[in-house]
Amino acid sequence: MCITCQPLIRVAPVPRLRMAPMKSILAPLLAAPLAAIAAEGPIQDNSFLVEEAYNQEDGVVQHINTFQRFRDSGDWVYTFTQEWPVGGLAHQLSYTVPILRMADSPDGHSGIGDIALNYRYQLVGDGEAKVAVAPRFTVIVPTGNEKQGRGLRATTYQGLIAMSVVLSPELVAHSNVGYTWTPHAKDADGNRADVAAWNAGQSLVWLAARRVNFLLEAIYVHGQEVAGPGVTNTVKAAFVSPGVRWSYDFESGLQIVPGIAFPIGVGPSRDQKSVFLYLSFEHPFRKP
């Protein structure tokens, strides 16, 4: 799963709606190791903008880095996420720490955004099933500076359901729908209002080879932003994103997955273009 990779608008931090300002959707690529060894199983839980419904396997931890930069403004968002299984496949805990730099921030600097704490439950299936469903609940802590456009100065709550369906041996589809609520959100001028948003996402992953996948993802967010004391404006965002990911697998159980995508704004986000970089490290943290 990639909670931190999901695009967000200011009012809907995460969906990996993952804590950036309105036009942010939410890792450097690694050179190919000479000693790479074939792994057991395909690349699976490394999507970029749309979550896959696969929890971490028992005894395996994942470290996820993402970086997205917008071409027109120069705004960028970096996120770091760790995903841990809890007592087996059914339960998973994770956290996401974002660092943002917005061109219109008064201080002109980068800084930490609102941190997300996530719980996911494997309701249906697993990585071997044709259909998998995993609901997630997230609490986003107000650690960002709202005066610099890096947070909402209020606790945010989010629910999301991810579903993954194997359409054929070479094609997998992933679907997301979520809702985000931030009571008493605060803007840079000190105004407060309750804001909400819902998001939807759909992706297709082509398993072109055991270690190479091509992705086509689409996301849409419809929400609100603080416009004055108790007043909100409607904000919308929509992106289509082609991408590719590949893996390097080692006998130790370590899997390294770099990836790159090019989110393209459509509809309310037209003319917005960016590059999205992904780098994941997944490995056992204890013997099975």
C-alpha cells in the first residue's frame, strides 16, 4: 500500500489525501545493483497515487519515500512512510511524515507538514487473492505551520476503502474511495471553519514482466478550504498519471522498488504538470 503517495488538497490531507496544499498531489532512483537476485513473487504493494488493498506480510516492514515537484510553480512535497504488520496480515499500522516547500510560503522555506497516523484492516483476501479489500482509518496530527501553508492547525480524520481485483494474469485494477473531515481548520489569516472532502481513485497495473510494471492512475478530489470565519470555498483537483516501477530483489529478503510517474492535471487541474519519484525498501525485521 502507498498511503503517502496519494494526492491531497489543502482540505483533504492524504490519500500515502497523504497533507499537502491544494495543488499538491501528493525518491531518487537507485542504480541497478550488480548482485540483484530474483525474488519470490511479483511487485505488488508499490502503487503511487492509488492504494492497493494489500497489508504488509507478517514480519516484513516497508520504508517508502516519495518526491513530487510541480513544473510551473516549483512547489515540491517529500514524504516518508513506514508500514508495520501487527500480529499478522490482518492489522497494519503506519505513519507518514511530509516535508513541503511552497513557492507562496511567506518564509520561502521548506518545513514539516501534518503527520498522518494510519490503521488498516485486511477485510477480504490478501496478496494472493483475486479480490482484496482493506479499509483504512487515519488521524492527521496538526504538526505543520498553517501560516506558511504547510498545515491546517487542526486534527483531521479520514476513512478510505481500497479494493484490488486481478483482471488477468497480466492486469490488476485498484479502486479507492475516501472521505476526510477537519473540524475547526485554520487558514494563514487565522480564520477557522469545518472543512470536508471526498476522493476517488482508479488505477490499472500492467505486469509487463516479473520485475517491471507499467501503471495508469487517475484521481479526483472534491472538497473545501477555509475562506473566512465559518466560511468555506469549494476546491477540486483531478489528475491522470502514467508511470513505471521496477524491482531489485535479494536473497536476504530485501526488495528495492524505484519508480517514476508524470501526473498531468485534467479538468479543474488542467495545465498542472509534475514529476513523481518513488523509492521503497521492504525487508524482514525478524525470522518467520
